[in-house]
Amino acid sequence: MSVEVVDFGFVSKEEAQVKRYKKPLKDAAMKEKKEREAMEKWNKELAEMEERKPIAEGVEPVCGVEVPELGVVPVAASKAEEECAPIVPAGVKTVAQLKEEVAGDGVLKELKAAPVEEVVGKVKKTNGALPWERKGDRRSAKVVAKALGADTKDMETVEAKVKRLLSNKRWRLNHLYWIVDSNMKRVRFKMNKVQEHLYANAWWRTVVPKSRRHGISTFLELYALDDAIFNRDFTAGLVDWKEEDGKKKLAMMKFAFEMMDWRPPGELDKDEEFLVAMGKLVKKGIQAKANESEIRFSNGSRIWTSCSGRGGGAQFLHISELGPKSLRDPIGAQEIKSGSINTVPVGGKVFIESTHGGGRFGMFYEFMELASKFNADGATPLDWKMVFYGWDWDDKNSIDPASAPRWQFPREHVEYFEDAARRGKALTAGQKLWWSKKKLEQGEAMATEFPLTMEEMLSSTIVGSVYGPIVAKLREAKRILDFQPDVGAPMYAFWDLGRVDLTCIWLVQFVGPAIYVIDYFSSAEVHSKVYVDVIDRWGWKYNSQVKLNFLPHDADNKGGIGPSWMGEFANLGMKNTVCVPRVENRRLGIDLVRKLLPLCYFHATNCTKVFDGPGGRTLPSGLEALESYRVEQVKDGQNMKTSPVHDIYSHGADAFRTMAEALSLGMLKGKSAVERSTRGIAASNATGDFDDDDDAWWARSKMRAIGNVHGDYATGQRRPLKLVGRV
């Protein structure tokens, strides 16, 4: 009797542990194997594609594309040819004599004088096609036109016509490629006025600050695709802010290539028939292979995409949305600048197009500043040129005024339109209505997403800016303007000191419930006497000596060989100095500045001037320092925390914080409403929360002790202070 042994699958604890540890290793090995096989297959297909000869030997290439049989191309006149004269002139109305070779088998010998339409219809009815439409027929249109009695002096052959059109890049861009438009419809690409302007005004290296939705990215992608198709061994690179955005743009380019020979459904007119034939002509001479990050062509050209710029060299480089990237990933932006751009040879093209959310800060701003110095006389292929496109360039940014006949523009909107008119921007009623509605929707983001001018774009609030939104509201409220100081009110100077870093000084007066910021100075790596001379010069300039200089808490520390800052200033004759005790919580001081800023008036000229720094650097103005002072997310162990950024802008902001802390500690003994009401405010009102809503700050900005002497900011009914005087 035999006994069947049944294995119930029981395993020991040790065996189970071995299996559990082996499974992830096995899965990783399988994944690696699949990726390796996919890459081997990709390389094999590329090799086969490049070895495959697209046409027979001896056919002349046209702009990099091997032209197959030309008999398939219609030669009838077409609107799509634009600047091309019709092959058969429209003025030919009768037939003089059809030659034997054109008439085919002599079926039209009896037609001695008949309309052209009748001749064409008879030939088609008899032979099924005109002689020059038969596949493989290489006879030229010139022969046909001559047989019809036309003047052939200015006629061209089919071959010459095709070469002329395919050698015209503007014609190719406007006729060969399909895209999906904003309405999700498949349309043949046609350059709009922004794209036409950029095509005509671009330089070898071009910076394009812009508002949204001009189709500039689409234009540049098709520009690069066209270069890759019609040039051998051409490489184009696309560097985008996000990896998925780059892949979408590459997919759009792949779609445009695959659709070149697409025939729309239904009956087509002769223009569309002509373009379909031209698309087939091009695609017959070139093949492509693509994955998510690269397209390779059988002529040796390739297009790659990357978010880091590590795609290799390129003769054409498109960098998209560098503005946001330079703010959120400055190290990655620097890699693009030092890596990708340096791989483009002299004579190659580089386009940097982006919206800008950084005021006068960030790498994109640095490129704009560089390109603003462009001079066409003597410019080289390594010089940068800037072309700006505001929201008024887009004809879609308009609403029929009849749709809102009772709409009343808010006062600040009317002022925006008046300012635009002064800058030479004559907006239509429809454009004004569109902007007004969009402004209510987008708020402060309009300066970033839909600027009208470069000045408006540069006034946009930096992402993460601590004081930027409040300064933007000051600008809207006309608080940044030129004025004369009050000679009867004392002046105070508030400092931030640095031996290697910047030293920054604010000159301030307190008059009634307002703070008047009169002047600003910044420098670095200079002798202490330079700063003392600035204080003396201000005294002569404004006919009033600085009453007191408020220095940061460490100004009395020697910190090495030689006297402290206060000691140096005393030796140079400036003894009216005092140290502001350190506020342990930096967020507390920042909170105080945000409370004081809505009470400020800034002298426009003095607070927006920049300074020459060491090594040829340009040091920011006072307002730039305040607007560009920002926070970022940094890793704190396993968590993320928000921390202020220490950079070239933080020193001016820290000097302003010296004023807020001095006020809160009661160190100013003046009788102005600001000086009296801010004493002791540090302990009672500061929250130290960076993420508080800036509109709420603006609404709560009047000091509780001051009451409502400065107007009701919560409702927007502000009573502006009477200025001492205006320049």
C-alpha cells in the first residue's frame, strides 16, 4: 500500500524571513532587467532607423530633407503659397494649341480654342488625372502652361517650387505643423502677432519676460522641432521648471511631427490638399523615435528635455519659467546658467522665457538686467537681447463693454488706466473691462501673471516675501513719493553693521501718526569714516543734524583687534550713538516691522537708488531690500521650518528692524503719536507668525494706542496725511 505525501506549504519561521528579505531584491533585479531590455530595444531601433535609407540614391536633398518623387505634389495655385505666384496664371482663359506630349494620346487635338476649365475637365474625364498629377510624372508645370498659351517667362518647375517653400522657415512654421489649441481643438499652427514679432526680433540669445498665454512656449517648441527636421545632426534642448512640464512640451512636439501628413476628414479645398501633400513629402524622407524625455530623428538630429539642464549640449536651447525656478531652486538655476547655457556654441540660439515673480531679485532678473544693456550696434552672438510682451499683446484679453453696461471701475483701477496712458499704453474699453474683472479675481498676482509694463512686472511681490505685499499696498496708496522733510522734527538713523557683509542705514522722521523714511545708504568693505561722512552729509543736505544713531546690539562688541564699531565712530567724532538691545526672538522684531510699515511714507528717489559695491556688484536700494526680504523652508531634523534668508537684501531689512525694536523698547522719547504709542508694543502685540495673512496685517496695521487717527484701513477709507511738501 503506497502512501501519498502531501505538502501543505508549511515553512519554518527562519525560512519565512529568508523569503521576505529575498523578495525586494528579486523585484529590484526584475525592474533593472526590464529597464535594461527597454534601453537595448530603444538603441536597436534607433540604429535600424539611422541605417535605413529614406530615398533612392541621387535624389537631391532640400534643406536637410531628402525629397522623394515630386509628381505627387499638386501644382495648382494655392492660397497656402502666399508669396508664391500661381503656376498657371489666372488670366489664361483659352487654349491656343495643346501639344501632343501634353494631350496624352491625342484625345484633345480637336480642342483648338476652349476654356481652360473645359480642357481640364476633359483630360480628367478621359485619363483620370491631369498629366502632371499622375504618380511618377516628372514633367514640369512650365510645359503645361506653355501648352495652354501662357507666358512662361516667370514660371518655375515643381521641383523649384517645393525647394523654395521648404527652404522658407516662416512658411514651414505657418503651414506644416498641427497643435491642440486652448479650446482643445486640433488646428494647423499659424503664428499670432506675438510669435511673429518674436520671430522677427529675436537675437542669438534672447530673454523674453512676459505675461501669460501668448503661446511663446508653443512657438519655440515648433521652432526647435523645425530646425531638427530640416538640419542634419542638430540638437535642441528644453529645460523646464518642472519635469512633467518638459515632458508635456516634448509630447506636443512629437504630436506635431506625427500629424504633419494627417488628412482632416471630409472634403478638402485645394489649399489643404496642397499642405497635406507637402506634409507627406517631408515625412517620407525622415523618421523619428521618441520616449518621454527625448526624440531622435533618422537625420541624426535629436531633441531632449530636462529640469536640471543635464541633457547634454545643444545648438538650440529653450529655458522655460526660469523666474519661478530661480526663486524656489536657486542652486538648480545656477546649474542651468553654468551648465546648459555654456554648452551652446557661439552662433547657437538660447531663449529664456518666463513670467517673473521676483521683483528685482533672482537669476531671471539678472538676465533681464544684462539684456537691458543690449545695443544693436556692435552686438555679438554672445550678447543678450530682451523682448517684453505684456497682457495687452493678446487680443483675447478683452470683454465686450456692452456685456456690463453698468459696471463702475474702482478708483484704483481708473488710476491704473491713467498711469498706463501716461506710459503710452492706450487701452480699449474692452481691455479695461477685462483687466478690471481679472484684477478682482487675481489681486496682487496680476503684476506677476499679467503685467502690462516692465515696471509693473518688477513691482511684483516675491514668493515668500515678508514685507513685499505691504510695500505693494503702500505703492498703490501713493505712499512712495518725493517730499521735503520737516525741518522742525528730529531725524534718526537706524543701522545694520557688517565688516564683510553690507552696512545699511535708514534716515527717518516721526511726524504725528506717520513715519517719514527720508533716505537710505548701503555699502560694504569700506572704512568706518565713509559711514560717518554719510551722516554728516545728511545733516548738511536736510539742514538738520541726526539726533541719534541707533546701532544693532553687537555694535559695542570689540570682537577682535581694535575698537568696536561704537569705539570707531566715537574716535571719528560721531558720539551720538546707542545700541538697541537684542530681541531674542527675531520673529518678534519682524512682526513689529509689519505693524509699522503701513504708517510709512518713503521718499521715492532716495529709497529706490542703488549703490556701487565691491567687485563691481550692484547693491540693492532700500525698498528693494524690504521687498526682497523673504523666508524659505529649511529642514530642521525630521521637520521643515520657515526661516528668513540671509542674503544681500536681508541687511537693509535688518536695519529697518532696528527701528522697530528701538520703538518697541521705548528708546525714542519724542512726542509724536508713533513714538508714544509704540512703547511696550513688543510684549503685547507681536505673534511672530510669518504666515499671517498680509491683507489682515494691512487691515490691523493702525496701532491700538493711536486709535483711528490714520483712517480705517479695514474698510479702505484712508485719510492721507498732509505732506510737508513735495519736490
